Amino acid sequence: MKVFIGQTFITIVLTELSLVFPVQIYSETHSILLLGIITTIYNALNALGSYIWGDILDGNERRFEFVLLLPLSIIAISPFIFYKNEIVSILSYGLLGFFTALDSPLYSLIILENFSIDEMPKANSRLSQMTLIGNVVGSVIASFHPSENILLLVLFSSVVSSILFNRKLKGVSNKNKSERLSDLKRLNNALLSFFSFNFAAEIFFTLYIPLNYLMKNPEYFIFLSYAILYTLDEISYSMSIKLVKNSEQYYIYFTLFLRDIISLIVSLIILSNIRIGVATIPIFLAFGSIYPLYSTSFFTLIFRGLKRNRATILGIFNSTEDIASIFGSLIGGIVGDNNLWGAYLTAFYVFTLSAFLMARHLRNFVSSS
């Protein structure tokens, strides 16, 4: 699976930047609202990029050129993220979101177009594992606040490995607008459920930084939490393909229920003025580590039967996720700035809504199959 090595290097840098920049901003300003605005800008441009890149990829056969574009664009942007001018740094961070949106539809198409049906599960699992390795390494590196030169060296390693292992990649054009509209209409409730799920999840993740400050925890708790989470995700992804087989609906509801309960518990802890200290970490891990079960189950159901427009449909789901994250980070910032427990309670209600919408989609899905 040498084709994924370059993507691993990219993930290392993206994880480091996505952790260090928001934490640095919050440590300097202690403004949950500003934290929410920064996340909103990033997710807005990421959502735009998800749709645009998916549409572009479905409309042409080039793959190697886009594999190179990904690290080269980050190399061009990353020096400006920690620029002294706050406006420049925030906009650069948002622009990073636009170009990194290329990652998911690009590598999903590479798997679909370059591996046989029998090889696809292994390829998907290996891509997830390589991505999670990048997440773990990136989160560990983030705790040491590495210099810009180290990040650039990692990105150049991505360029070199892509040239060595990905230069023969080719794709196919598979755009079909009429089928796309039909598929989107069929997936309407699933999109709304996915939106709600990510809306609530973003509230939780955005508020994890101020939650640790509220509990008087040291800053490294945040980086440590993510490092452990990505390690658990590695294990969870490797198990999820076999675990969820023929039980996709069960694991979707299981994930929604557990995240619902965790959000409610955190809300009650804050409302009761209980200082839980290091216990924020296991709560965070319980919330985050079940995502691979949801993701594998959800997209197995969603993409069952899709023959065309896969990158575009995936791009639309990614855009939906990003738009949900925009509203989640913004609402989390606005509500959490004055009422942290109320923001977590909002997440509880939105997860509940997601479950109802998913039930509606599955009912229609079963009746039409």
C-alpha cells in the first residue's frame, strides 16, 4: 500500500496544525467565540472545497497531478498560518481547509479505481490505518510545538513519496448529473442525519479545549487526549469492517445513543460545578473512539448501490459534514461563551434528532429495496 505513504505525511502536518493553532489562539485570548469563528472559517472553506474537488475529480481522469497538488498547496500556505498578523493567519488557516478537502474524495477514488472488489476492504482499512498513524504522530509532535522547518520537511517527504509511488495512477471520468440528482433525493434524510450528527459532534470537540481549562487541567492533556484517541481509532478501524458486517444499523444507533448520553453527562457535570480533572480524558475517549463504528456502518449503507458520481456524492457528504461543523463550532462558541453546560445540552438534543432522521432514512431504504 505504498500509494498511501504520501497521505500519511500530509496527515501528520494537518493534525499538528489543526491542534496547535486553535489551542494557541485560545491560550492567548481565552475567547470561546473567537475559537468558534476560526473553526467556522476553516470548515466553511473545507465544505466549499469538498464539493468543488469532488466534482472536478469525477469529471476527469487525472489523479497523480492532484496527489502532488495536495502537499504542494500546504507547503505554500503553512508559513502564513503563524504569521504575526492575526487576520492573515486566520485566513491562511481557512485556506488550508479548502485545499485539504481534496484529500478524502481523491484517495477514495484511488481505491475505487485501482483496486479490485476483493482488495478494496483491505485497501480501505490500510488507508484508515495510515491516516491514523499520521494522526497519532501529528498529535504527539503538536505537544512539542515543532518549528516550521520540520513541518516543511515532512511535506516535502510527501511530495517525494508521491512521485515515487503514485506517478502511474490513473482514473476514469464517471460524472452523471441525472443519476446524481436521483441519488441525492434518495439520500435526503441520511444527509440531514449526517448533518445533525456532525453538528453535535463539533460542539463537543470545540468545547473540549475550554472544558479542560475549566477543570484546571494542564494544556498537554488536550494533545495527550488526541494522541490516545487516534491510537484507539487505529484499533477500532481495524476491527470495524468485520464487526459491523450485516449489523450496520445497530452500530449507527449504538454510536448515536452513546454520544447522546455522554453529552448529557458532561452537561450535568458542569452544571453541578464538579471538578473531574483527569477524568475529562476517558470521557473524551469514550466519545471519540466509537466514530469508526459509525463511519464504517454509515457509509457502507449509503454507498451500497451507487455506481457513478461517487467522488461527487462523497464530496457532498464531506461538504455536509463541514457545514454542520461550521454551525456546530459557531453555536458552540456563542452558547458556550456564556453557558458551557447549555452548549453540551444542545449537543444532546441534536444527537437525538440525528437518530430520528436516520430511522426515517432506514425505513425508506428498507421499503424501497
